[in-house]
Amino acid sequence: MVIPHPFGTRSLDEVAVIARSCVEQLVKLISDQQLTTTVAGTTRQTTVSPAQCLALDDDFDAINEAFDAQRWTDGLPIAPPTPARVERMLAHSPLPRDTLIARIPPAFGAATVELLAINAVMAGLPPAAFPVLLAAVEAVVDPVFNLQAIQTTTNPVAVWLIVNGPVVERLGFNASFNCLGEGNRANATLGRALRLVMRNVGGALPGEMDRATQGQPARYTLCSAEHEAASPWTSVRAEQGFGPDVSTVTAVPMEGTLNMNTHSKDGDEILRVFSASMIHPPSNEYVHGGEPWLLISPEHADLITKAGYDKVGVQQRLWELTKMPASSMAQRDFERARTSRVIELGEVGPETLLPIAHRAADIRIVVAGGPGTHSVYVPCFGNARAVTRAITMPDR
């Protein structure tokens, strides 16, 4: 089923006609097909066929051309997923190859361990990091992550993976210099492997079910570790109740990055200018109440701590400072906010101060990066939330 876009230039009557057509198509699909999935922890019977081998010439360029023709790549060269390479990847899985991890929207393709291994090979993921990918897939299919919307929206949403715990050092994930950039194999290939899974198993092909208007470079890959040793505050994994011996991966639905460069040595002043950077009227966060993230450099974190703030204090201060008059929004966005946030805020008028998040704790903080006076604001999708999952390493 294909839902025609755009909607922004259509009248309400035209949208109603499209909606009725979509409902009719959905009813037919449900009637014609037996849907197999996992609901409320109960797995319905399903049959998943093993991956099929392709007979291709042993030529790197020819293989890449064949995969690109099938739209199985992200536009960059892939490592050919030969049986030997896939077996090496599977040797690091804590689960059998035919285990169904999830069905990935919007196509709801079956993400078996074997298919995840194939995409991991294509992305160049080190086999030892394969369990991190398994946990990342489990995170993005959690209902609160809202992967269906993320895969099909016109917004430029990408997935930012944050790795915590002993696997960071063990597998070489980067939490310091250029942690959001290139130059680190573990970071680059883990984010890319997840994106290939979302594309090849989930069926989110640009221009088809992936309707992103522009997209963004982070849709190739975005992964970092948290610099826990340099952080004065509770880590992301500890916030979720995981102990120091547990490694985790957190999937964040993000819309971009904004560099916040301030040389201030005053923690209160730093939070003030951070909050000014976060306020932006054409924002999903103010329409729905979001989960914005700040990646704070160790240098800024140290200065903010010296001003007397713990992480909860930072969240509370930013939540207060980022309240924005509803009149700042475009009229149509104001109407959307009135509808979306009426239960939370009551009647929303032009002078209503809209909080960027439902509560202060929804402003998420992670410390990472090298020395320098730079921190990063990471706006979120709005109606999606980050999910953290423990990483299960195989018994070896």
C-alpha cells in the first residue's frame, strides 16, 4: 500500500478521500494475508525461510553493481556477504541463525539472526561487534521507539546509537575526539549495519516507503560511545538501571546536530546559551513534547558541575529556560500543538509557554567528545523515545 504525498498542500476534503482509500486498502490487506508477528510477548507461529545464495562472479566491482541494481546498498560499496564471511559473523552470535529477532517496519520483513549477519557483513562490521547490532535491532523495534513512523516520515530522522559499558573498550568504540564523525571502524560500521537492516529488511527505500523530504548524512551511519570516565554525572545506562558490568546500546531517534560553541567559564551562562540554541519554532519537540538530547563535552560538563549542577539540576534548568511562547510558531503549527498537547497543558493559547519536553527528565544528557569548548544539541523526532537494551555477548 502506498500513501500519496504531500499532504501540506491538500484540502481537508482531499485528505479525507485519501484516508478512506487507505482504510479500504488496509482492510483488504488484512483480509488477504495472514500476519505473523510478536504481540504482548506471545510469538505467533511463523515460517522464515533461510537466506538464499546468489551465484555471482568473484569480482568486487561486479558484486557491488549487482547489489546496487537491486537497491540493497546505501550507495557506498559493500563487503560481499560470502557464506564464509557470514559464518564468521554468526560465530559471534549468542543466538541460533534462524532466531527471529523481530519484524522490521514498514515492510515487516523477518529480521532473523542470519539476515542481520548478512547486512552486518555488507556494512563491514567486525564480527565481535555483532551482538551489539542484535541489541540495537531489539531497541528500535520497541513500540516506544516508533520505528514505523521513523521509517516512513518526511522528517529527516536518523538513528543515533550510543554504546556504554565494558564493550566500549573491548571493541574499540570511540567516545572522544570526533566521536560523531568518521575514522572509527566500530562506530561507523555499527550505525551503517543498522541502517542497512532498516532498509533491506524493513523495506524503507528512499522515494518509496521512506518518504524523507531531504534526509540527512546521519542516515548513512551515526554511532558513538559515552565518555563515562570523563563524565561527572550518571551514565545513560545507569539511568536505565543497568549496573557497571553490563554493556548497553541506546537507540535515539534524532533529527540533526547543532554545534554549541561557547568559551564561557560560567556554568549558569553555559546553560543559558544552550537553552537559547534549543528553542526553535518549526519544531516537532514543541508540537508534541519531545525528548531532546544534549551531547555535552567533558570541558563544559566540568564547568557546569562546578556551578553546582548535577544531571537532574541540568535537566530542570534547561526545561525551564527552553519554554517558548506558542505565538512563536507558524499558525498551522500552533494549531497542531493545541491539539497535540491539550491533555498535558490544557487550553493552549498564543501566550502559553510550551515546554520542549513533557517533563525535565525527558531532556537527555550524555557526555562525550574530546577537549574543547563544543557541545552538541540533538533535536528529536517528537513522538518517539530512545530505547536502551543490554548487549548479550556469546559464551566463549
